[in-house]
Amino acid sequence: MRPTTSRRDLLAAAALAAAPAFAQAPSAAMEEVLDYARAQKTTGFLVVRDRRTLVERNWPAPEADAARFRASYAYETTPEGALLEDVASQQKSFVAILAAIAVDKGLLDVERPVSDYIGPGWSKAAPEQERAIRVIHLLTMCSGLGEPLNYLAPAGSTFFYNTPAYAILKPVLAAVAGQPLETITRDWLTQPAGMRNTGWRPRPAAFAGVGNPTGLVTSPRDVAIMGQVVLDGGRAADGRRIVSEAGMKAMLSRSPANPAYGRLWWLNGGAYTVRPAGRAEGPLIPAAPADLVAALGALDRKLYVVPSRRLIVVRMGLAAPDRDFDQQLWLRLARALAI
């Protein structure tokens, strides 16, 4: 005779299935990581290894900063208590995946001029200078344009972290797909991957001068899901292919002008790093594994993916007071995770 299953048992099983799979209680070393993260104005922190959630913490924004933060970056709250936040330039790495999918679909050739897709006159460069700017130059921050989209250098010659130039990729993708960016983001990426809290939203007036009027609003769990897609070589959790292996490899290959940058993804382990603030010798994050790749945004939005360790780390929140945040976080993570 089968034992009966009560409604309470069924509800408990459903709740367990919906919850993240925790491997164990945080160690003392991991508690040190969490203490440090929270002290750095973190609102969401998530560590996943081998598909198991080691830690997940969601904290309110510090009271002194909460009103300003919500006015510009924070939106609703998810059922698990995480803020939905505009992840700033982390959106670039999402767009890189969409571009790779467009290539897979035969809609986009990154070696063609940008003007082939959206017509001439999209920049302030002379016609022949603009014609030399290919899609790959926008993906690798080597357009040769300044932030007003004026000509500064030959396309492909210099790395310059240029958000307004990057943002031209959005109308390019919409043009090649014949659909709005919101639609292709849902159909190509977020829905197949199982990301339930991610979408584009108009930014408030505080962003009026950045040359990128739409923000990607998402949650720590959704960012981790995107990290898992990268970790799994372009596949969703159910095994469905989202991005080809060739597309993933191209996206995470070092660009000639900056070994710490691929196609809108940051890469550790290079001989030197060109950041928006200038060039520095050595890797992006010395304390982190050399194969780390990262989607980074203002206010220290972080998605770190480490293939060799099957590891994903997500950090959201306000700008960390510690200007050496990446290095100091990874020094602590290395102890906690024995890497």
C-alpha cells in the first residue's frame, strides 16, 4: 500500500524545488566574504559552483543612499527579496550574446560596415571614415570614435571604452532582426535561458547624458543564469543551444588592442589591461583565476565566470567604497573556495 502524501508535503516539496540548491552552511571564510561584501554597499551577492548555490544574500541599500539609488538604479523586489536593478554596462555583455546569436542566424556579419545595416550618417565622422567602422569595432571598443561619435583615430587602431559607440549596436541588432531589441532579447536569450526578471527599460533623467538611454533591469539570479549559459558553452540549463561554440569562442577571444577585452566581455589573465582610466600592466584581477571572464558595470556590478572552477559570482549594489574591490573580494573568495 502506498503511503498517502499530504497537501503540506506537496507544498513543501514544491517550495524546495523552487529554492536554490545550497551545498552547505557558509564556512567561516565564506562568512568573511559576506561580511566584506555587505560592508561594500552590496545589495545582492550570489556564488554558484557546479550548479549549486553556495551563498545567496540580498541586503537593502544603505539608508543614507537608498532614495538616490532607487531613483536611478533600483526597481521592484523579487520574491526572494532581491532588488531588480539597472546593471549599467553589464548590459554590454548581454548585447554581445545577442550579437553572437545574430551571427549564428546568418543575420549579422561583424566584418561588414555598421552603415550597411543602419545607413550612413550615424556618426559625426566623415563618410569615408565612417564607412571604415565595422561591427567588430563596436564590439571590441575600437571604433576610433569619441563619445560624441566624432572621429579620433582609424577604426581598429585604439581601444577606447565608448558607451555611446557601443549603443549603436542596439539599432543594428534591431535592424538585422527586423524586430525590437526587447523582442529579440526575450526570444533569443532570456526565455530560452529561463531568465524571468530581465528586460529593457527607459532610463531616468539622470542618465540623459550617457548616450545610452535604455537600461537592462535584472536580478542576481538572472545574471547568474546568464553566467551559467557562458559557463556551459552557450547552452541553457535544459541543454538547448542558445549560442554556438564558435560564437562563444569569438566573444571571449582577446582583442588586438586590449588583451583584457573580448567582444564586450572583460577577460582576466592578459599581459596588460586597458581600462577606461588607462593602461595598467598585468591581468585584470591578479587574485582571480587566469581564465575568469567578466561582465562589469558601473557601481561595481559584477558577473564573474570561472570555467576552470565551474564558478559564478554575482555582485549588485552601490559603488564599493574600497577602490580595490575586485582584488580584495577575490583574495577572500580564494580562501573561502580554496582556489
